[in-house]
Amino acid sequence: MDERVLRSLIKWPNLPDCFGWLALDRRGQWRMRDAFAQQNKLPGQVITHIALNEFISRNYVCDHLGRYFFQNGPQRVFITLDATPWIVRITPSTDGLQLITQCDSSIKPSGALSDESGNIYIVGKVNQLIYKNENQFFKEDCQTLALLHDHDLDHFSQLAQLREEACSFGGSWTWQGKQLPLDPIHSGEIAPRFRFIATPSDQLLS
């Protein structure tokens, strides 16, 4: 987390939280959702400013309820998740392929899931910021779930050995020389199973 963010928390510790104004879409883009977008259930405007995107990514945090937020100086801006807290791409590197999140961090996979719409989700660990309490933050390797970017579905299929299940696909896939499981899941099971809240609300605290 940025040092100036931590300093601002000390100076202004009790700013009201913000809900609904920032979203993470299915392609790993941060979107600004003004009042009109929220009222009309529109996706909002993609944030294209490079420095702002990087600032959000560096200060992307999860609290104990499974709500994700951007610590914008002294204020927590809770994020609406279109899919999952993380979106990953299959990215070439000097050591072979990597799975890189929208925050430019890596995920260490232990498996994958496929839902009824053909989406692929990577199960694994990400080193992420955790909000404890009283403005205390720490980094931890957390088991989580990341939606695979739709541009990488064909690449993933080349790594996988598939079998048809009742409503989806199962099987296995090969990653860095290891064979990992690919299991079916219904999309409605995803958030409860991986303990995140896609649409945060202050009503959760009441």
C-alpha cells in the first residue's frame, strides 16, 4: 500500500465509505460508475488513465467480510465485482507461462473450474492486501478465485484434457509440467464457496 495512503488514514481516520461508484469488469478493467450508471444499471466508464489504474491496483484490499475495496487516501471505495475479485491472463515470461492478475500480481494455481456458460476460473493463491481493523493492513498469500480472460480461453483449451459433465466440463489441465484438476461448478456457487461479496453494501454491517 502507498505510504501517502497510510499517512492520510492517520490524518483523516473516519471518512464515510463509498459504495457503487467503482467496478471491476470481466476483462479486468476498472470502471467508474456515476449516479446515472448506477440508477440505470449500466457498466460505467472504463478508466484509461494509466497512473490511476496503477494506483487502484496497488491499494486493492479485501476485508474480513469478503468485500473488496480501493483505499483511496483516507476513504474506502468498495468495488462491485462483475465476476470475481481477480481477472487473469495467460502471459509469456522468461520462465514460461504465468497467470497475471489485473493488479499485475501472479496467481499460483492449484486447479480450475468450469461453469455452465463455459467460463474458466483459476483456483490458487494470490499475495494480497488484507484489512484487519483500525486501519491495519497486511499482505498474505490467500486462496482465491480468478476468472480467466475470455481472450485466453482458446489457449487454456490447448492445455486441457476435457470430459463432458452434466452442465459443464471436467478433466484436467497442464501447468508448468504439473497436471491440475478441472472441475465443474455452477456460477451461483462461486461467491459463497470462495467467500467474496460481489456487490458490497454498508447494510452488511447493520
